[in-house]
Amino acid sequence: MSGKSIAFVIEKGGTGKSTIAFNIGWYLSKKHKVLFLDLDGQMANLTYFCGVSKEGILTIGNILDGDADLESAAVNVKPNLHIIPADNSITGIGTPAHFDKLSESVELKTSQDYQLFLIERMQEFIRSACEHYDYVLLDPNPSPNYLHTLALCSCEYVIIPVLPDAASVVSDEGTAESLDIVRETGINEDVRVLGILFNRYTDRTNLSKQVRKITEDFAREMGTTIFKNTIRNSVVLSECVGMHTGITDYRPSSPAAEDVRKVAAEIKRRMRNGH
């Protein structure tokens, strides 16, 4: 099996990034094996959405430290769907305290050694996960931190979820800069942006139309495009995650469920076309 790794990345909170990742992954798991990788220790939204208790869990931190592997850390959510959960402990990854801890078991002389070690171990883990799953979906913290960087260093594709507001335009620029650094340093020069995905979208306001035009121009500069399909604003999207169920099962006939199915199909199509 050679699965695909996709990071949902935007350097702005409140865009519904985790909700999108959850619902896309839930739907894909109907026919494919899917692994969620929760990299947001502060919020751990994916972990909560999946109904996973934080008690006694193993996280990406345990994997990077060499204390766990994919098989021991993955939690079963439902058939074909597993998650590597998160808790607050992983916020320490990338800090001097974590460097000191790792140095006790691994020879790391400098901070650069430490950074390269984590990148290589993360890349190795994602490659291994893609041998067991069709899709590995990464959900990093929106604020740039070390796990945010590790996600960009190790994924094959990036989806940028945005809202139809002016603040999203600014956050697009920060995300683009982070991607440029990862590519230019050669750490993950082949990472591709599948597209920019509008969430809670409406085309009825002048602001939405203006933001879409600006985002189209910005997408061209990034070498990508806006997703043809969008996810409309819907209260049932908030309800379903609280019930730990994807929208396509929670309200399968709702417009929001249809949006998720269309976006999932477009994701597959964009990957097939080498977008």
C-alpha cells in the first residue's frame, strides 16, 4: 500500500480546519483505511471529535521519543478509521526541555542535530503510516510551532482551509511563507498544495466575492487553485463533531454532508491529476 499524506494547514485559528479534516477523513473511511494524526496538543480537537479519552494515550511525542510505534499508539475509532491522539504533553516538542530529554538516549550535540533528528523521525513515521493506510490526515496547531513545521516537512500534500473574510487573506501569506521555507531548504521540496478550500462559504456578500478574487490571485502565486467545491456554513457541522460522528453519517441528506462528499471527491481528483 502506498497511501497519501495530507496536512490541513492554515496559520489562523477558528477556520474550522479540524472539523473539515474530521469529516473528510470520516467519509473517506467508508471505503479506505484512514489515519488521523492530531498534532494540536493545546486543543486536540481531532482527539475530542473522535471521542477518544486522553487518559493513558500514546501520542506523536511518544513516537518521536522512540517509546511507541504506529501499532501501539493508534486508537480505533471505527472500522477503517484510527487516530494518533494528542494531549498537552506534545506542546513541549521543540523546546529546550525536550532536547535535553532526548539527548539522554540519543546523541544530539546541537539544536540543529535535534531538529534534523525530529524531522527524519517524523518523515520515517509518515512513510510507515502510508504503508498501512490509504490516507494519513495531519491536523497541526494553527499557530506556527515545531509540530506545525514537522507536518509541513513530512506530508505529501497540503490543503489550506480558509474563511471568506479579510483575516484569511493575511493567514494565507503566513502559510505560503512557511511552505517556501520547507521547500527552499530541501527538507520537503516536493510538498504540493492541493488547493485552498473555502469553509462556511457564501457567495451572496460583497466581502465574500472580494475575498475570493484576492484568494484566486494568491493561489496562482502559490501554484495552486481554489477548490471548485466549498463547504457551506451549517449548524449540523458543529453538532456532528460533538456527537463524535461524521456529518455523512450524522445527517447524510444534509447540504453539508453533500458538500463533504463533493470535496472528498475533488481531493481524490486533484491528486490523480497531479495538482
